[in-house]
Amino acid sequence: MDGNLQALNALLAVFSFVLGSLIGSFLNVCVYRLPRGLSVVKPRSKCPKCDNPIAWYDNIPVVSWLVLGAKCRQCGQPISWQYPLVEAITGVLFLLVFWRFGLVIATPIYMLLSAALVLVTFVDLTDWTIPDEVTLPGIPVGIATSVLFMLYPKSGLAVMGPFELPVFNSLLGAVVGGGVLYALDKGALLLLKKPGMGFGDVKLNAMLGAFFGLYGAILIIVIAAFIGSFVGILMILAGKRQPAPGGPSDEAGEEPADPPAPGHYLPFGPYLALAGIIVMLAGPAIIDYYFNTLLAPPSL
């Protein structure tokens, strides 16, 4: 019986990765089209260089990119590394979610959240925007998960906070998660005379706070700030200069069109997204360690 269960889990793990990579292929379409106001459904995928439709056998996640040698079959122009990267990352995240939660209600919900965070990350990296199509519906969806958590405590969902009512924690997480970043943006504008956080970051962390509650929202800000500071220091030491936010890029992986003068700018959305993934997978354990170990009174 144990052998059959292990075989089933292995099969479901493979299915999770394949499903994630297929979703990642669709996310590539969204990353390119959403900033341009284009439909993500029609027309079918085509090469951005020669406009020829991409055949199904040339659109197999990761595999087709490797088989084609990262070049379009029709025109021979290079295919950006972003495409297989998005597919592989989404596949791995789906696999991690299944590995962490198993066959519970939380698994499909957190898989979709992972896909949303991948989309947010790559849109922010290429276009310096965070799509409202993700964050605005995501806030009520996050609040709805708190209702599921309340009705099904063994769902695997986690709305973290000091209050027993999960819906209240979810609402408080959305308000505090977005409110803290909004206050930081206004403070930077007042004191430094330049924008701090974009309003897209505010809505993104409000969405994450709705999913993970008050403690989750605070933990996400702390983790994102730590990672962002570390990466920013490395970039400064390495002499890397990132162009400030401009218009949407012409192709995936290219710099924004007509960027302003360069400076040490970093989109914060990817760090919030990464922190959200960490909290999703390990948030309760981190919070439990903090309160029960680091803040625990010393034993006599």
C-alpha cells in the first residue's frame, strides 16, 4: 500500500510540474500582452520578430526552446531566455506547493497564487508596472480564502495573525500590508523628494496580506526589504546601473523604450513576490520560531 501511495505521489508531483510549465507558457503571453493592453486569448502565439504563428510542437514548455536551439524555426531569430525561465520557474513552484501541502484545498489555490506572483515579477522586471488585473481581483480572492480557512481548518491554508477570526486577520493584513508601503511611499516623497514605492507595490502587498493575514503581511515586508537591500548593495558594489521606469519594452528581455537617465533603481514587486512565496511555504514555521524561540524567556 505504501508503495502505491509513493507511486501516486510521484505521479502527482510530475503532473504538478508539467501543469505549472504549461501555465508558465500562458504567463509568457500575459507578460508580453498585458502591459500593451492586448488580449491574452486572441490571436494565437506568434514570433514577435517575424509574426509567423507558432506551431504547437514548437510551443512545448522548455523542451521546444532547447530543441530549436533558442531560435525561431521560421526566421532564425533568437528566442528570449525569458520564455523557458518563466515556464521552468512556474513548474518548480507548482511542484513545491504540491510537495509542501499535498492533496488539500490549499494546493490549487496556492498554485494559482504562485502563477500570479510569477506574472507580477516578470511584468515588473520588463515594464516597471504591476498589473491591476492580478492584484485587484486578488484582494477579494485572498479574503475568500480566509472564509475557506474558517470553514475547513485542515485545508492547509494559513491566515496568520493574533486574532481568532480569520476574516478579520485577512482584512487587517490587506489594510496593513498596503498601508505600510503607502506610508513609506509618501514618506520618501516628503523627505527625499522622490517616489519610494509604486502604487502597484501597495496593491500587491495588500493582496498578499489578504491571503496571509497581519503577521504574513508584516513578514513579507521584512523579507522583501532584506532581499531587496542585499541585491541593491551588490548591484551598487558591482557598478550596475538600472534604468529608471520607462515605457513597455519592445520585446521580452529588452530594455524599456526611451528610458530616463540611469540610476540605482530596483523594481520592488519581484522581492514582494519572492517574499510571498517564502511566507506561503514556510510562514507559519518562521513566525512560530520567532515567537516561541527567539522571544521565549530563557529557561532557568
